[in-house]
Amino acid sequence: MKKRWKHLFIHVLLLTIFTALLFPVAVMISTSLKTFEGIFTWPPTWIPDSPQWANYIQVWFGPYQFSGPFFNSLFIATVTSLITVILAFPAAYGLTRFAFFGRKSLLFLMLMTQMFSPVILIVGLYQIIQSLNLLNTFIGIIITNCALTAPMAVWLPMFRWPWNRQLMWTGVPG
């Protein structure tokens, strides 16, 4: 019986946390279906009298032109992910399977780069991108994103892939 109360308490606690986390999403959806004047009415209403579904069309294709930046971001994220995975997969495999001079130092250096805030690297990356005449281009953004994500993309899978079963259990590289 005591175990049942413990489970009930945990479930009620988790449901409360889940509800608190979803509250901003509910406010966002409710607000998106209101008219501009309806957003500022007092007392606020959760469900608008006449939902304005046209708001979504106006955001995508109206004066805000949200579709252009959205698809630009989708393109950049997709290309960055593909390049990072294509480069990180062989690098992680090589660092896992082959012993060579400086391997541990390289692994430590890659892990250490993740301890720095990306803000510290921005000035240097900006100067590199500027010298390559890639400012305000997709390629410049993709190179920057790859530079920031590659070390972690190499480091993380090293302990989880099938060719590394023995090291996966110890948690120690090499």
C-alpha cells in the first residue's frame, strides 16, 4: 500500500510539472488565435470567441514573410547536420579504433573546446569568414555552425557505436 501512494505522489508531481511546462505553449496557441485587440482584453480569455485561423496564413505569406527565414534556417540546419555527421563519423571511428601519437591530446583538446562559450570564438570566426568573403552567405553560416558542432559530434558517439563495445563498458577512451 505504501508503494502505491509513493507511485501516486510521483505521478501527481510529474503531471504538475508537465502542466507547468505546457502552460506557455497553451498561452502561445491561445494568443495566436486571437485578434490583435483580443490579445489585450481584460480579463483575458483562453478560448477566443471566433478563432482567427487566418493569422497563420498572414504570418507565413503576409507582410511578415516568415516562410523565407524559416526555410533558410531549415536549409542551414540540414546542411550543417549532414556535413557534421559526414565528417564526424570517420573521425570518431579513427579516433576509437586506431592508436597513434597525440591521440589522447587530440581527444582532450576536442573536449576542452566545448568548455568555452561560443561567444569567445565569434570574433575569430568572424575574421576568418570575412577574410574568405563569406559574410552574409549561407556557406559562411554553415562553416561557423560546423566549426562549433564538430568537436562534440566527434566526441559523443565514440562510446556508443558497435565497433567500440569493449570501451563502451569501461567509459575510458583508448
